[in-house]
Amino acid sequence: MAKKNLAPDHEAWKEKLQKIPLQSKLFWAHSLKRFNTLKVGGAAACLVDVMHTEDLSRLLPFLRQEQIPWFILGKGSNLIFPDDGWPGVVLRLSSHFKQWEVLKEHRQIFVGAALADVTVALRCASLGWSGLEFLIGIPGSIGGAIAMNAGAHGGEISQYLKKIWWMDMAGKVHEAEGKSLAFAYRQSPLNGKLGTVVTSALFQLEASDPETVKARIRELQTFREEKQPRNIPNCGSVFKNPDGRYAAELIESAGLKGHCIGGAQISPVHSNFIVNQGEATAQDVLALIDLVQKTVWKTHQINLEPEVQIVAKDHY
């Protein structure tokens, strides 16, 4: 994502975009509902399946030059698109960005930003390497996990980052040691809002054995099946846990567990999840988020900060 003004001539930038020599696929007025796990939101003016770094290096400078609002999309597991859609370009990394390479001698893996978190967790388990098991419960992509410093069950992805590559708005690729970057709880300096796109990463893992790592993954899968909503659209954890407390506990004690607005519901299974009961709109979800924040503040004097990304046109 990047803070950009709306292009003054909507049709003009579309024509210019079509003239850029790209191998990537462009989809016009494309619904975003199937590209986010909450299944809400309108259409993007243009969605681009970005095939490789060369195309990305052409697209980012173009978006900056034309001042087109843009958004980088992974698996869509922690965001809410507005009901009236996205007025600019959505970039969805694919193909080349799903690289996977094993460096056995050093117990390292090189991973493209578009590879699914679950895929990485399972492949590491088959190697008998430990550290990234917690990714089994995060239905996103590696690029998104790095951009938000995703974590669960006491682990964060930044703990295992050896090196990282990202592209700036000039189309230039940068490389840095993971430990040199200022990661924090659900934050990183490589968020798309800052004009950066993660392209790949190198992880350093720990010695173990396949059966031990697979057992840990089964344990985490069981926890998720028992403690989190299943087989119903949701966006994952909605709020960050405040210091020393759990967001779900605060929401439940405020009497909001199971509360509904329109087609959106605070999950009766886990209060820090909002589920789409079938016909929810983004506005329904946002109204629930607002209600939770106001009620928890009134009850506990604690401000719950959203973990989910709320995509709003006037923010970019």
C-alpha cells in the first residue's frame, strides 16, 4: 500500500497501464470478495497478477508517477476491503514469487513472498527443521507475514529471518540482514504503506527431526480447530492483544461474544474473531469493530488497536 492521491484522470492511467510491456495479467473491475478470507468488499479498478520482479519493477514507478492508489495483496487473511471497492490498482504476487530453495548445509530456506505460510510450515516439517511451525495457523503469505511481523503461539516470523529482499517505489531491489531491521509486535519497517514490497526472504531454522516438528504442527492444528471458528469466512484476529491482557477476554467480559450487526458476528467460538454469516458487508464488520472498541473502553478503559488492516480510500 502507499499514500497516494486519486489519479485526476481515471481512464488516462488505465490506458497508460495497458501500454506497459508486461507478462503479468490485468483484470479490470474485478471483485475482491474471493481474494480475502472475510469475503467482503467491492471491485478493484484493476487487479494485476504480477508474474515476476521485472514486471513489479515497471509497475511500482508507474504507480508512483501517475499517483495511482495501490495495494499489495497476499492471501487476504487480515484485511477488510470497502464495500464500494478500490479505485486504483491491487498487486497480487504470483508465479516467480513462489520460489522455494533449500540450503541444507546451513539449515536455511529461501522463500518467495507469495508462497503460503501453511506450505512453508509443512515443507519445513518434512525437512525436520523447527521454528516456523506456528505458520500452520496463519492463512496468509510469507510476504504478508513479514510485512506485519506475523506470529502465534509465542513465535514471530522476524525471529527466524536471516535476510530479506524488498522493492521500493523506484523499482529497485534492496537486501538487508533480518536483525538489522526494527521489527515489533505486529509491525515491521517493510509494510506496503511505507512504499515497500517484500519479494523474498531467507530463513535460518533450528535442528530437530520430522516427527517432532510434525507432532508440534498437529498440536497447533488441533488448537486452532478447537479454539477458533472453522469453515466460516473470517479475517483472523481482529485486535492486537494489549500489554498483559488478551483481546478476546476483554471482548467477552464486555458482554459482546456472539453479538451481531447485519451479517457480521463476533464469533461465539473466539471473541477476537469476526465471522461473515453469509451476507455480511464491510460496513457491518466495521460497525462491529467500532462497537467493540467503544464498549471495551467503557468497560475496561483499554483501547483495542485493530490488527486487521482496514483498507479505506481516503487513507491512501
